[in-house]
Amino acid sequence: MAQEGAVYTHGHHASVVQDHARRTAQDSAAFLIPHIKPNHRILDVGCGPGTITADLAALVPQGSVIGGDAVESVLQQASAFASSRDLTNITFQKIDANNLPFPDNTFDIVYCHQVLQHVKDPVQILKEMRRVAKPSGIIAAREADYRSFAWYPELPEITRWADLYQQVAKTNGGEPNAGRYCHVWARQAGFEPSQIEATWDCWSWNGRILQSGFLGTAVKEGFATEDEIKGISEAWRRWGEDDDVFIAIPSGQILCRKG
């Protein structure tokens, strides 16, 4: 079976995981929440530190949630977080989303957040998510679209970062503009147009380019020097100190029904 061939651009430095740990179901899965029932069985693919996963578990007191990720260290953090909230209907396990270790027709909802942009074959991931969903079950995904970012002040270093990110993410095997492709990937994964609901939302984000996979690939591939990356990081810091700072990060969302 297929295994993941892409490199995770952000890496798993503590600064990245801490950013992810601020996410909630309310700010990252609001489009999905109205469809969740108290007895649902949910799979969260690429759950990271588990804060969204834990929120989903709290919404299904008569159901259960499994959080799956490829990195053991973040799964340990996710399990500890769930324990701190006294959630007993949630478990975590190591997975490769290209080959989910679950039988067909297992889950009422299969969800992933900011995962498809980092994988080699997003269609294969969606096919696997569709396979393990029950008939009439929901497959949902939310993905940023980096070409659609808007920010102020428009520092030249940040514009340079945006161009570099496109190079780095694609070199790592991902698609940084995944938001605009989600509905197309869903079609390619076997969903009919009538089974796909595509929407957009925005959220906020903090840069963490010095301690991530971004720096390593940018320097290794000759896209930028380490000094230039440090200069871009410093520009992000200055940008964040401006009283008039603004950033909009559009994300594409798909909610698909398995026929």
C-alpha cells in the first residue's frame, strides 16, 4: 500500500506544535459542528496535539473519537491533553493516512484539518477517508490557500516569504494552495458534485519559519540563505508589533456525503 512521500513543511518543532495546540473545533471545524450528533463515531486524521480532537470528543458524549497522526511525540501530547480534560471517549494512534488501519464503513464522520496541503497524494487520502466512512457518513476537510493570503503592513520581506513558501512546500511534495483544489480532489476521490459542499473561511496564523522544516528545505535547495531566512523572521516580528497589523488566511472547506 502507498506510504506518505511528502515532507511536512512546518516540521514538529515545539513552536509549531504550540501554535497547533491553540486550535479549537470552534475555530477550525465550525462548518462541521452542526452535523455532529451525540452518538457519532469520529476519526480525526492528522490530529496533531489533539485540541480539535478533544473538542470533537466533548460533542459526542455517547460516541467516540479516534485521533490519528504519523508522529508519536505529538500523539503523546494529544493523549495528555485529552486526559487533562477527563475525556474517556477518545483514543489516539499512529497512522499513515494513505492506508488507514480501519475497516470499511466504520465512522460517521472522518475529518482532517490542514493535512491535504502537506501530502503527496491528497486524492488517495480522501479515498481512504471515504472508504472508512459509513454509508451516508461525512468526509470533511479544511485547507489553507497560501496564494490567497493578504496582510498589512506589506513588508517586502514577507512578500519574499510568501514566494519562498510556494517553492519550499512544492519541493517538499505538497500543494500550498490546497484550499482552491479541495472540491476538485473530492471529485477525483469518487464524490459526485451533489455530494460535495464547498465553502471558504478565514483564520489567523503566526509565522514560525526559523524552527521548522521551512528553513531546512529553503537553505538546502538554494532558495535562500540562512541569513535571509533570519531576516524574514525578524521582519515577521516587526510586522507583529505594528498596531495596524492585519492578516487574512482563507481556507477552503469541503463537506462530502458518502453515497
